[in-house]
Amino acid sequence: MWHLYQFPLCPFSRKVRLMLAEKGVAHELRRVSPWLQDDDFADLNPAGETPVLVEESKGVVLIDSLAICEYFEETLDKAPLIPGTASNRAEVRRLVSWFDGRMHHEVVAPLMEERMKKRLISRAPPDTTELRKAMTAANGHLDYIDYLLDHRRWLAGPALTLADLAAAAQLSVADYLGGVDWRGHKQTADWYAVMKSRPAFRPLLAERMEVIQPPAHYDKVDF
Amino acid sequence: MWHLYQFPLCPFSRKVRLMLAEKGVAHELRRVSPWLQDDDFADLNPAGETPVLVEESKGVVLIDSLAICEYFEETLDKAPLIPGTASNRAEVRRLVSWFDGRMHHEVVAPLMEERMKKRLISRAPPDTTELRKAMTAANGHLDYIDYLLDHRRWLAGPALTLADLAAAAQLSVADYLGGVDWRGHKQTADWYAVMKSRPAFRPLLAERMEVIQPPAHYDKVDF
């Protein structure tokens, strides 16, 4: 049995959970709070970051969300999420890197810092300038997703891919933290409604952090 | 013919150049300065970041250094750089992510900001506190590479992999910018000497930025 060390609002944990569910890989969740500096977890992953996926009986430890996704892409034939030609696959990976890198850095990381970590760790109020910057950046990212969806059925082409999971994972955390204004982004909202309605996504959307509640529309498919 | 849009001190461009040279892929370099906001380059890559690899006659545009490396891993049999079992390959990708993510963020990005961008763009002096933090972080990364090399011949195992290229690419930029103190890191220095002596690495080490010169040991195999 695989055990996934993860944190509910970690977008990279969410991407891996969506991937495992889409591919039908049985796993149990183990919750880790990365900022608590858990020694056992640091022994598992020197980077101290979620997600880590472990199969104890086989001695397999997989670290880094993209490395985990590529592992299952290589070892399972079912439900390929990096499909197509080498060029198609490069486009999926470009977009995964865009959402995991750029969107995380500009939108999700600052929202987590201001709305979650400050509340849980330093008990400081959020910096409204940083929040405003993150929400403006979120709007730019929605514009880009609108643009992609003007040309394609899914973000990387005609089929659902890891790019859709990566984008939905980042967006869902931003949305939980109240950082997304959906007005004027019908294409992206329609695509996200379809993502939300997938069985893989439902358990994620049902989870709540103790001290931070999402906006009312967060888990609604029709929002 | 492939054209690589790159910047000499971009560690991700360097990783791709090392990969192309190790695999023997003919290519021409096109220099881009990412901070100049070149419109043609922005049309090519919305992220505005190097490297981008283009094969105009085939209409192929590859963006993101890892996506580029995976593309050639899939399309060429020669000189695999993500070799072995799925677990071996996951370990290579974990380390590539570590060097491209963590080492870049903690060491190379701040050195480039303080020692290069401030000089070229704002003509401001470097912030010595930031420089000291980056150099301390560099020392920690060398400790980790020492540790890996205590257990393995190359960084990810018994063979040269993309992890070695990623680490050497980041380290070479940090070293150019005077951010690496090699004392007390014999394992890493010996490994880096071997990397430097590879034909793939020589052209990179011979290049100079106009306004910033590297330390005397920078291109010496015996340093």
C-alpha cells in the first residue's frame, strides 16, 4: 500500500492526489505540516516538503510531485496523463511547469503565506498589499487559461492531461483562500466546473482546515 | 537545425546546453537577455524565460528546461541521462528538482540578483547581507553533494545523469559569480573537476560576460 505524506492545502500534494485518483492507485494519506520541522519527515525528505509517496514493503520512496507523476506515467498503462507525441508531451510538461512554478510563485505561495501561515504560525494579520498583488496575478493567470481554452478542449490539447490537474490543484488552493475572482472568466470557470465534478476531485473539495474556511462557492460545481 | 534561445549565465540554459552536447544534438545559440522584455521572445514563450529550443523547419517549439531534456530523452536512444528503473529515474528527477528549485532559489537566484542584475540594470551595489546568505546556503548545498558522493559515484547513482548536469549548471553560475567557497568540500570539488573536464562543459566555461569576470579558478579543471 502506498502512503502519501501530504498537507491538505499543499497544491503539489493535491496534484499528486488527483493523479493517483485518476489512475486508480490505492493509497492512504498521512498528514504532515511542513512548517513543524518534523524530524522523521525530514529524514524521509531532506527538502522537508510535501508530497512524499512511500511504499514501505517495497522500500520505494518517491519525492517531488513531478517525479511522482512521471513514475506512475511510466509504470502504469492506465489513464495516461502525459499522452501523445514527444511534442505533445513537452507541451504538457511546459504547462505543468508554468502552473507549478509561475502560478504557485505569483498567486498560491503569497496567498498561503498571508492567509494561512500568518494565521497558524505568527498570528499576524495578512499584508493587504501582498494579497492584492496575488489576486491581480490570479486574474492574469485566469486570462491565460481562458486563452488556452479558446484554442483547446483541455489545457494542453484534446485530452485531459497532467496540465489540467496541475492547474486545478493550484487554483483550488487559491480559491479555498479566497484569492480568485471568477467574474469575466467564463471559459476557465466552465473548465474548472468540469474538473470539480470529477470523482477524483470530490474528496479534496470536501476537506476543511480547522481555522480557515473557504468561501461558500468553493466546493460547488455550479458557482 | 535546432536554435537554442539562451542566456550565458542562465543555469537552466546551461543545463540544456550540457544535455545537448552530451547527446550530440547539433544546435545554434541565440542569445536573449530575459530582462530586456523582447517582444519577439515573449511571443515565443509567454513565460519570457530562457531556455527555448526551436526547430523552425519542423515547427517545434520546446519550452522549459526539464520539458526540453525529457523530449530528447524520449526521442534519442543515445546517452540516456535519466537511466535505469522507474525508481532510479524518480531519484534523478528528485535531484534535478532539488538543484533547479532549491539550489537555484537559495543560492543562484540571489547571486544573480546581487552580482549581475544590479550591476547591469539598476547599477546599484550588491546587498552584502543577501550575498552572505547565498554563500552560506551554497556551503550547505556543497555539504549535501559531499554526502551524496560519499554513497554514490555520481549524484544519482552509478552513472552520469541529468542530476549531475543540473547541479553542475547551477554550481557553475554560482562559481562564476564568486559565490562558492570550495574549501572543505573535496568530494564535490573532485566531482566538479570531472564535470568541468567533459567536452560538453568546455565551451560554457570559456564564455565571459562583458562586465562581470569570474574568479581565476573558474574554468580550471585543477582548482
